[in-house]
Amino acid sequence: MRTPELPLTILIVEDQPLISLNIEDVVRSMGACIIGCAARLSEAITLIETASWDAALLDIRLAHGDTVYPAAERLRAKGISFAFMTGCAGDIDERYADVPVLTKPFGEAELERCLRMLVDKMPHRISERQAA
């Protein structure tokens, strides 16, 4: 997934530590960098505003009754691709009907497929495909 001139940066927003660690392992095995993980909405917003991301994986329901939608809005406004992770795929806000969804529990293969789809949506990847 990673090219020497373009290390990919992935943001993970997940409030379950074991799930977050498993996702990190898969993302790193694919050659991407994880600059940050957030377990709370406030942490996710801070990371979105203070770092540069290529893509993000967002758990919809976070601790303390928060949902990740405000973070998704910021990512969308910045043109950053993201996917939702959830155990309740039917509960996704209709504004995000076009966003890929990883239904928990998911395996490495599904996660890798989702990440590759997000990478293909990145603006520089689109221009590379058009040039080919």
C-alpha cells in the first residue's frame, strides 16, 4: 500500500483498546503509518485539526454516548476519505450513505479491502490513474 515517496497516514477513532490495537497492526502490516488514535470525539477533532491525514477509520458510537459524526463532518470538509466501523450498520446517519462501512466484527481481509478503497479515493491516486 505504501510507496517510498508517499507514506500513508491513517487516523483511527475507536474507543475499544483491543479493537484499536488490532486495526493498528493490520494498517502497519500494509505499510501505512498511524500518526494518531483517538478514543473520544474531542481527541479525534483535535487530531483532525492538528495533523494531516490520508484516510480515517471511524467507530460510529464512542464512549459517553458520543457519535463520531462531527469528526466525519470535519474530514469531509477537508476532503479526507474515511470509513465507518460499527456493529449496527443500520444506524448510520443518511448524510453518510455513500461512506464505506466495516461491520464489526470484521477480519483483516475486509479491513485491507476497505483501506485500499479509501486509498483509491485519494486525489493524488485519481490523478495517477488518469495519467496512466
